[in-house]
Amino acid sequence: MSAPTPLTYKGRPVPYIAAWSAEIVRLPDVLIGPTGIRLEGYPPDLLSGVTWKPNRDARGQGEAKFDVVHVPRQRYAMGSMLCQVCAHPVERNEYGWPWLLEDHRGESGWPQEEVTTHPPVCPKCQPVSALQCRHLRGNVVSVRAGRFVTDGVYGQLFQPGRPARKTVLFAGDARLRWMLGGQAAATLYDVTIVDMTTQAPVPREAVRR
Ligand SMILES: [Zn+2]
């Protein structure tokens, strides 16, 4: 499949996984049952076993919502290793697959086994993504992940008798049936911090901003 046409809104490139206003659906009532949740008016998703937040499919219509993720496109990008910005397949180099992460170098062990809901970003799109994504601005590190497992679901957990809460659950967790999925999540392993421009490894302390 060829990558979809790049779109801009008011002169800014719109990431592939960003939702447009015509795609946003009012969330139906969440019906909480003894065997799981479902959405009023929607059939249960028996295939994935998770109920996902619904979106319409109308990319390019209305206003670009840079801060709202289009759930099916986010899942597709994550599952097919497409750049979340340009939707081209990302390519691995000898250090692994390209990702942009929020900078948590102050935390011990980071970025090994980092769990992220952000699909990969190809090196060509990394500079613009680093500038335009609000959560990354001035706080971003380019990495290569030697291995990854996409088996997480970030969303809202509605367990009977408990207050709803946002969390990440992983494949095999029986509570997934009570999860309203918002984004697929990947766990990254064998992570190497790289220079965003050269994509070559750099010491942890010496990341160019
Ligand atoms: Zn890209």
C-alpha cells in the first residue's frame, strides 16, 4: 500500500495519526457488565477482545486536532510500524527501529523497557515532530529500539464497583475486557540513544537538543 497523501492545516503538516474534527465521535455510554464493557449502540469487538474508542474515518475533513489521536490510525501505525507523521514504513538500522521519546534521562534504567503509546517516527520526520508535538518540545530524545513488543493497551479501565482509571494493560490481562482502549502501547528493548540528525549512537549525557 502506498502511503497516504500528506496533509497540512493552516500551513502546518498534520501527523497521520492526528484526528480531524469530522472524525471525532461523542463517546457513547459505557455499559459495564460482569464479563466486560461495551459501548451503547456498538457491537463488542470480539476479535481484539478490547473495546476501542470509536472514530469516524474522514481524514482531512474539518479542523486538524493536533492533540487528539485517531484511534484506528494510531493502532494501524503501531501495528504496521509506520511513521506516525508521514505513514511511510520505518526502517531499522543496525541499532534498531527509530522512535522519539520524552526525555527521562534522570530516571535510572531509562529508556530500557520504556512503554510508549507513540508509534515510531522516521528520521526525516523527527525534527518537525520534535518541534511541533507539545509533549516533546524541548524535551525529546531520538532512540533506536533493537526489539519491541506491541502488546499494551492504554485506556480507561472500568471495573465493576471501582472508579474508572487510566492505565496500561498488557496482552493476557483478564481486565482488558473492562478496558476502553485509547491507544496501542509498545514496550521498547535494547534501546540506544542516538543523535537525531546522524542517527548514530551518542553517550547518554551528550544528546543534542
Ligand atoms: Zn515520517
